[in-house]
Amino acid sequence: MSDQPTTITSVEDLLDFCANEPAGCASIHIDDNDAFTCGTNATNLDSLEQWATNPTRIVNAASSIDTCGRRWIIFVRQDGPPTEHDASHYLDIRAALACGDVNLVDCVIAWGHQHVSMRYLQHRTTSYPTPGHTNAA
């Protein structure tokens, strides 16, 4: 994770922020002003499938952190393009985090020099909404 404070308002910002993340899943937490507050470093010990199948760890993390942003973005670097299972895992994780009062803004899956944003697939926009507003196309 970058050590410098930054704002993340779009998929492009996220890709810049996570440019040096290794393979695996990372969660990026932003506040209501789109500023990075905290997160986890990517690790190949975690996967979307693991988080979706047993969301207890991430829901507990969401529930126990008061100073961290309540808007989360998941960044995944993997060997190949996402599958329908990845999309399903994203929806399951989003529902689990909502129970912990966390808004999962996006899940971006990157492989090689390509990426897919689940937010883009749903809303046809690469921009992230600010709280109280939606900017879906």
C-alpha cells in the first residue's frame, strides 16, 4: 500500500494506488471524502472465493475498526481474467460487508496489463460515488 495520503475517486486512481501490489487480495478503505484511511496489503493467502465463502474475518474487521473508512474497495491481482464465479463472490462479499455497515464500492480484478471493474460492469462508470450521491451512467 502506498504510504502517502491519497484520494481514490475512480478505477484509474485505484490502479495507480495498487500498481505495486503482488498477487492476491487487498482491501482499500476510504472515507467520505475519498481519502485512503487504511487497508490490507495483498496476499495470495486470501482470495475472493475465501472471503465470499467465509466472510467472518472481513466482517469482523469491518465491525471492529472505528477509525477506518466505511467505504471499501477490493483489489485482486490474479493470473487470468475474472470468471462468473468472481462476479458472484463480489456480490456475496458486498452483501456480507453491508451487514457490517460497510459499502463495498468496487472490486477490481487485474491480470497482466488488463483489469475489470465490477462497478463498471454494473453501472458503466469508472468513477466512484461520493456518499449520498450516485454517479451511475
